[in-house]
Amino acid sequence: MVLKVKTNFSYRIFLLLIFYIIKASAFCQGISPNADFSFSPNTGCGKTTVNFTNTSDNGTPAQTNGLTYSWNFDDGGTSTDINPTHIFNPGSGTNTTTFNVTLTVTNQSNVSATITKQLVLNQAPDSRISSNVALTSFNGEPYFRVCGTTATKFDFSNASSTTSTNTRYIIKWGDGTPDFDSPTFNAIVSHTYAVGLNKLTFIVYSGTCVDSSTYNIFIGNVPAGGITGTGLSTICTGSEQKFLITGANNNPPGTIYRINFSDGSPIREITNLGSGEVTHQYLRSSCGTNSSNGQMTFLNAFGAYLTIENPCGVALGSIIPIYVSNKPVPNFTSSR
């Protein structure tokens, strides 16, 4: 009978310990982190860089060990940094844009806390300009282009949609001539550009808020040129091959030269041609690579393909074949 009492007592103690262990474990795992942050600046207009300061902690006592962070900036941007920096663009207009910035904090027990704060930015003035010359795109950038060989007069008009609140207009012509600077821009403003490439910058103010757009101004001919080789057509790996871009002397500034060596190396892009000499080191064999000039295909050969391009057109050239062999490996055996 005494044995039974002791057994019951021990069993109750055991159950009590299990109860408190489970309760303590559940309590620890259920501690929620505290999510919070601040940011600066908290106002602005147009594209604004905002710095975020994370003040989250992992409950009581406050600590940050084991926390992970997930930011959503409400413009498609996200971050997992502790204290991120983000550029917000409220767009153009006369109103404000609100961004609901959300921070989610997760601890090692996979318990999360979330907080959302609003960032309100004034929209920027609209800095669009138009011209009597059609706007096109080249190399991913906007161009006003004239395909010719003489200086040309451009007529520019105000294409801003925020004229009711705009307070100042500046046009930086990009060719060293004085800027256009006026509180109004209601009439056509003309400017004559020489042959070549210039960058026009249109700056619009609305009080202290400012935005700008940059446009390329191009006057030039359709490009010309070709490529020749100054080395051997059969070389060993590690050897340098020299090429010369020829017939390009009359190409205007703003012409881009790209060479694809077809060996897996990055395409070489040249904007300042200089002497036209280009050197390339072939680091692998051409075995297994086939190259073509459009009329003939060469087996186990590389080719050097030149593209000359500007907003008015394109010219092509190639050198083919270029045979690259692995260097021989010296070896010998002895009969001794």
C-alpha cells in the first residue's frame, strides 16, 4: 500500500513537470516580435531617396537576435536589409502619391509581426518637350534625329502636362551655348545644332519641386565601314589577334561599333573609335564552333563580326574563318 502511494505521488509530480514544460515551451514560442521603423525624409516631391531605420525587437527583453526582415515599398520594390534605402517615384502631375510601406519581422520561432506606415510625396512637374523632328529610340534612349550632313535648326515646344503649376523652364542645349531660362514656355524655341551628337536637358520647376528629362540630338549620315585582320587566320589559344576597323572616318559622333568574336567572350562596344585598331585574345579552341558569313559556313572556326550603328542606320562587316588550336603539350617517354 505504501508503494502505491509513492508511485501515485511520483506520477503526479511527473505530470506536473510535463505540464509546465509544455506551457513554458508554448509561451516562449508564442512571443511575438515588435515591428517598427522610422524614415527620413518623410516628405518630398518627385523622385525621392528615403532612408529607413529599423527599430524592431524580438519581444521583452528587447533584442534583435535571430530576426529577419521583409520590406514592401508598395511600388514593386522589396528588400530584406535591416535598414534599407529606396528611391520612390510618385510620377508627374499636380497631386500627391501615397506609398504604404510594410515591414514584416519574423523571429527564430517563425512568429511574425507586421507594421505599415504611409509615405506621401508630391508629384513632380512634367518635363516633356517636343520638336518638329520626330522622337525615336536608339540604344534604349530617346533621340531627336536628322539624317544629314549639315547643321540643322530644331524647333522645340513645351509638352509638359503640368503647365498650370510650372514656375520655371530651363533648356540646357548641351553644345556649350547659353541656356534657355524663363518662367514661361508658351512659344516655340528654336536652336541650331551642328553635325554630331549632343544631349539636351529640359528642367521644369514647380516652386521648389523640380524634374528633368534628357534627350539625344543627333545629326549624321548612315554609318559605313568594315573590318580587316592584321594577323594570321590560324593561331594558338592564348594568342592575340589584331583587327582594324576601316572606312569609318566620316561616321559622325554618336556612332557605336560592336564586335562579336564568337568565342563566348563579351561583345566589345566602342564609342570612341580612335585609330580603329582592336586586339582580342582567344582563350579557347575553335573546335566545335561553326561560323558563317551568310554565304559559306566554316567548321571548327570562329568569326569576328562587326556591327556599326547609329540612329540613321547600320553597317556590317566580318572576318571569317579564324582557326584557334590548343597549344601542343610537350611530353616524352623513356625506354629505360
